[in-house]
Amino acid sequence: MDLATILGIAVGSAFIAAAILMGGSFSQFIDGPSAMIVMGGGLAATLIRFPLSGIMQAFATGGKVSFTHKKVEPREIIEKLAEMGDIVRKTGPLGLENIELEEPNLKKGAQFIADGYDVGFIKESMELARDQYLTRLTEGQRVFKSLGDAAPAFGMIGTLVGLVQMLANMDDPSKIGPAMAIALLTTLYGAIIANLVCLPISDKLTAKFGFEEVNQTLIIDGIVAVRGGKSPALIREMLVAYLPDSQQSELLEEEAA
């Protein structure tokens, strides 16, 4: 579970709620028409831009990455690949059937090797899986970015609606208050939805894309090396380029020792 996302949303919501309560009643900031304009309008604009299936997939991907994301460091993957190379050299490909692996594509690669598939098939299949996964991350990022852009825009539309209603009823003071509520609260709702939820999740998906692009390519190159019967030392040396400079030197020093 990714505590950063949960803490960020919870802390942000808590500060906003505290500021509201310090200045008055929370009920003053609840307005149905304002919420309808922002959420309904933002969702409608996103539906126009993307197919329904893509939006549902984006919500699933965004939720998974933002709330259940478990980061696997490249160095951990390299060590696992080196361990797999050692097993294959000592016991053969079937030895990989008993190894415990948490990363799905790494596990899939180990199964391919154990089943005896040739290098070309393994590489092509894993590259296709990588590309499909990265495409889902990209689509998820685009959908949340669209929602983040649409929410403030519809907040502004709601503001204009409220101002029109207010100006049209200047002769009736009882209607000025509700119209002003729509005018101001739609802007507030749009800003909160965009800046506390949608845009941060979009940025997280962008960061996840860059991280996973490196990890998945690392896994593919490592699986190909293991399938080719390379030694653990050679596998580490081949894959060390995927690590940051500081970790590269540490890994090479540990190997030399």
C-alpha cells in the first residue's frame, strides 16, 4: 500500500476542513448544484475525450498505482536475476519452478525459461507485455490529467451560472445567497478535485511510467541473459547500467569483495 497518496489526500482534506470549521459551519460549503456542475461536467468532458472502456481501465490503473503501489528497486531485480542465473547453471531451467518471485513479469519470465521456450519467443512476449502495461499507464495519466483540467474549467462555468442567476434576481434578496453559493463553491470544488486528487494521481502515473519502463526493460534483458546460461557475475555486470551511479559502484564493490 502506498501511504504517501493516502496521507497526502487525508492531510490536505484535514487542513481544508479545519480552515472551514475555524471560519464557520461546514454545511455552508456543501452545495448540490455546485457539485453537479463540477463532477458531472468534468466526467462528461472526459467521456467525450476517451472511450468508456478506457476511462474504466484508467480508474482501475490509477487506483492501483496510487493506493496499492509497491516499488521494486532495480537493484533487487538484478539480485533476483543473478540468483536465477545461478539456479539455471546448477540445476537447469526446471529449477526456476520453485523460486519465489513477487514481480509479475519476472515471474512470467522465469516460467518461460522453465517451460523451455526459445529466447526469441521469450523476448517478444515480454516486450509485448511491457508495452501494453506502459500503454495502460499512459492512458491512465491522460484520463486523470483530463479530469484535472476539466474540474477547474467547470468550476468557472459554475461561477458564471451563479453570477447570471444572481444578477437575474437582484430584486429578490432571498435568491442572491444561493446563487452566490453556486458561483463561489463551484470554483472551490473544481480547484480541490483538480489539485488534491486528479493532477497528483496523473503525476504519479507519469513517474510510475518512467520507473516501470526501466524496470521492465531490465527484467527482459535479465531474463534473456538467464535463458542464455550467463553466470550470475556476468548478469550483474550486464545489468548494472540500469542503476544510478552511486548504486553501480556499490554493487561492483560488493561483487569484487
